[in-house]
Amino acid sequence: MIIVADSSALVALTVCNCLELLDQLYQDVRVPQAVFDECTQANKTGAKQLEKYLRNKVSNIDLSNYVISANGLGLGELEAMALYKHLNAGKLLIDDRRAKKVASLNDIQVIGSLGILLHAKEEKLITTVKPYLTTIQSSEIFISDQVIAEVLRISNE
């Protein structure tokens, strides 16, 4: 299965050293050029790791061939959704709530960074999600206490 990724979820997985889970869970990981550009900005958390990881995973996409409601989304999110459609991908890895809603309206199957951790636990690639959640929480990435509690409930931790 192909998964197309957006920058925010990639940064979250980088923070907790879990990028390799994507390669273990999916046959092909792809990002559009705009997401690569966002992830590899010098001031971005994990930019060097993401540049190395994403180097051979970039696909160009022309947005003019796709009609996707923008609703204030960034270029990376829009290109990721268009690339998902173009590649007939199985999942879109994205964390932004508004972007997830737009994706859903466009019949795009989404998973977030925390969903990747849960999937990895189901597949026995990791034994617990809590340490990864703690690492993400201690970074500049905001995850609400309610979401953390729900992920821990789902994972039986």
C-alpha cells in the first residue's frame, strides 16, 4: 500500500525516532515537492533527518488536475491530497484537523502520526506507545490531553 505524507505528521514521527515505522508498515512512502520543501527548511525540527529520509520519496504533482477544497490549507497539504488521488494511495498521513476534514470530504483515507504508532503496536513493531507520546509531548508539537488519553485507552496502556 502507498502512503502519502504531509509535513506535520512526518515531523512528529521524526521527533520520536519513528520514521522507519512507515517503511515497515507501507510498501511505498511518497511526498509531494511542497512537503519535502517544508520538511527540509533549516529551522524545521528534524530537517536533516527528514531530508535524508525523504530524498528518494518525492513525487511531483500538478494541482491544476485536481479539484480539492482549499479551506485555508497550505500548499503541502493540498499537494499531498492531490498526490494521494494521483497515485491511488491507500492512506494520507496528516495530523492537521482541518486538513483531515477536507481530506475526508474528498474521499481520502487518513491516518495521523499517533495512528501510525497504534498501527505499529498492533503489528508488534513497538511494544508500547506511551514513551513515544511522551517524547512528542515534550517537543514543540502540541497534542491535547484528551487525544493522549484516547490513544492510551485504545492501546490499553
